[in-house]
Amino acid sequence: MRRLALALITVIAAWPLAAAADDYPNRPIKMIVPISAGSITDVASRLAAQELQAKLGQPVVVINKPGAAMVLGGSECAKSDPDGYTLCIVSPDTMSFNPLTIPDLPYNPDSFIPIIDMYHVVEGLMSPAEDRINTIEDLHAKAVAEPGKLNWGTLGERTTTDAFRQWLGEHWNTKFVAIPFKGGSEITAALLGNTIDGAKIGLGNMVSQLNEGKIKLLALSGSHRWQQFSGTPTFDEAGFSAYPAGPIYWGVVVPAGTPAPIVTRLHDALLGIFQGEKFKNFANQNFLEATAGSTADFVALLKKDRESAKVLVDKYMK
């Protein structure tokens, strides 16, 4: 009798969620974006929300929750009801680095159910146009000849940008001086002003400057060479394949406990959006690599990213 009673309790507890899944969606959905309005990821999220609204027949409202290294957005997502009416945009900061570096974080990776990978940011290794450095080989030679003299733009201590600076110094048996900035726009200004010798940031920060030749692109991330810069090697081709960090991804998750039928419906709708021509054209214009696939693919990416993040944190970010 006890087993029967427990089984009945389980069925009764699960019934409201199952019923909700059958009727989903019947009201507006919110999409939490953990960075400021106007950023590339915010624009991409709003494009996805608009398309998702058309597919699901309900409004999808973007809510920006910037700040605290994306902790605010992750926390808001984790405490939301697991009913399919909260979608959350996440990155390696949310899912990998914050759990490893922030004490008493109000969530953990298990607070979410992964839905789908959205895109990977294409990063570039840059140098000032006025500098005589034109290739990775030139930068390597100068760095080795002048250890501790080349200035490297970062986003501060214990960030992935500074971890790369340290790793590159070890990789080339030299040292770079860390010059911290508050954001990509400040690093762009420093490259334009020739006050730093190099930096690794997203290409989307400086599209016009690259096209006008005001900043040099020495190498870029991604699985292939970019059409606009076909002569520029990828990071792997430039000899950086040993760098332990994964890609700068952005993806979609929901709070843990969201019913499986809703997860599947959201994945299928978002897959159609992210693989559609409209989104792919947007991604290509903004140096984003559209990477949407199965939920299993995204789960595997998250697992691998957490492993590589631990390597970086243990060695360069403590």
C-alpha cells in the first residue's frame, strides 16, 4: 500500500506539469539576457524572440539582466518557475567560470536544462595598424626579442582575456604586460591609438575598423577562415590549438524541472530559427559562427567547456 500511495503522489504531483505541457504556450514567454541592451548578443536574442513568437503564437519578451559577470541573469533564471515560460541566454561565464570562481554562487550548472547552442563569437588576435607587426610570426619574433615590453589589452585580472595573455607568454617563452580595460570598445580605442601591441577579443567590436584597415587582424578563432579575411589564419593554423579554453558560445537554457515535452518543442522551434537564412545572415554580418544543433550536442559542449574552464581557472585565474 505504501508503494502504491507513493506512486499516486508522484503521479498527482506531475499531473499539473504534464497538463501545462499539453497546453503550452498559452501566455507570454520571457527571455532573460544577462548583458546590456544594444550588444550583439542582445540584438541576436531579440531577433530570435521575434521569430519564436511567430512560431509559438505567444509574445516573447526580452528582459535584460546585466551585471555582476552575468550572475544576475543566471540567478534570475535559476529561481524562475520551471514551466517553459522563462528562457535564458547563457555563456561560458554563466555555466563554467562563475561556478568555479564565485563563492556562494546562488546557482550551479545543474540549475538549468540545456536547450540549444546559438552561436560562437569569432575572436581575433589584433595589432595596431601603425605597428610593424603584420603576421603572427612578426608578433612572435618581437615578443621573444622584447620580453616584458609588449603591452597586451585585457579585461582585467581573472578573465579569459588575461588567461590568454599568460598562456601565450608561456607558449612563446616570453612575457606580455597586462593592460586592463573595462570593455571591447576601450581595447579598440587603445589599438587605434597604438598604446597596446596586441589583444584577443571578438571581431564584432571593431568591424568597421578592420574593414578600413585601421586595425590589423593576425589570426581568428572558429572552425574555418572567414570569407572577408581569407588570408588570415585560424587560431589552430597559427599554432594556438593547445590553448585549453573552449569557444565563446551563447546558448539557450531553461530552469531545471521544465517538462521534457516543452524542452523538445522549444528546441525544435529554436533550431529552425537558428538554422534559417535570416539568422545565419545576421550571424555572418557580425562575425558570429551559427552552431545550432541537437540538445545532446549542446550538453556535450557544456561538459567540455567546464573541463577546459577548470584548467584555466586553476592555472591563471586564482
